[in-house]
Amino acid sequence: MNPLGNLCTSLCALCVSVVYRPPARCHHRDTEDTESPLLRFAAVVVLLRLLKALIAARFAPKLPPLGESAIHMRVWPNDLDLNMHVNSGRYLSFMDIGRVELLARFRVFRKSWKLGWRPINGGTMISYRKSLLPWERFTVKTRVVCWDEKWFYFEHRVERGSGELAALANARGLLRGRDGNISPSAVFELAGSDPVESPPMPEAIRLWSEAEAAR
């Protein structure tokens, strides 16, 4: 089985094991496992979304280094907070999926997985504009803005079905192998892309990067 097939099988097995995990044996009623299968299923919805995105990416066209990907999702009840809109932390999970899907669209994900390279998020700067409401369709758009010797810098746009901007974020990430971090140039080489120079770093990202370095 190829690396993507192995990953998909592992994710499916994880989902099943969480949803159908039997209650722990105990001798006291006050320590009994009362967690419902519904709550356990909610914990793996993000994994199911990732699985769907990877399968769709397999059949989508390859993207160039500065290309933009778009994945479509719907708001489910487990995404909501007490205000009945998407929890602020859930947006970060949407963006995690966007970055992994972008790697797959670069045709790097399967190769890097085989080499033992794993995606790492080094930080996110996010602002929220509009709420995502129950059952609403939305789109997560992801692209590489620039890079340096260590990090890729991404832009994430979460857009409502109407096209309104719900959230805007920049994230920095890299691939890490058994022997340490993988440079962006090595990632592009693995993708079979022609050598390309990074676009100029936007001022907001430069200031953010300097602030992180000073912490």
C-alpha cells in the first residue's frame, strides 16, 4: 500500500477506535466512564475532514509553489461554542488541514511522509471578522506568501458561503525530518519545482517574525 493509503487506513482505524472505545472497567460507580459515543465521535471530526481533504487533493491538479488551494467544509455542532458560532480555536484546526492539503497539492506530502518528514506549525497570527454559524458552508483558502532559510509563511482565508471574510491568518511552518528541520529549498526540490526565489516578505509578517525572535 502506498504512503497515502497507509495514512488513510491509520486515520480510519483511529476514528473507529475512538468512537467505539469500550468503557474502562472500574469497581466504583463514581469513577465509571460516562463519556458517550457521540462525544467521542466529535473528537475525530477533524481527522475525518483531513482524510477527505487528502483524498480530494489526490485527484486535484498540482499547484505551483505560489498557488492557492481551497477546501470546502460545513459547520457541525461540535464546532460551536456557547455563543452558537464556530469556536475560535476550531479555526486553527481548519487551517492545519489547509496546510497539509496544500502539501498534497504540491505533490510533496506522500514523498515527505515516506522520508519521515512531518509538518510542524511554528505559530499563527489570526484575526476574526465574521461568525460562522451552524450548518453554514465555508471555504478555507491557503497559500504560501514567502519563506526564509527555515520557515514557510502561509496565508489562510476562511470565507463564508457568501464570500465574506470570516477569519484571516498568517502561519509559519516547516517540515521536520529525523535529522532536523528541512529547508524550503529542499521541499521545492522534492516537489520537482524549478528553483524559485521567495517573494518579498510583507511588513506585517516581518514584524511578527522579529517579535517572535525577541521573545
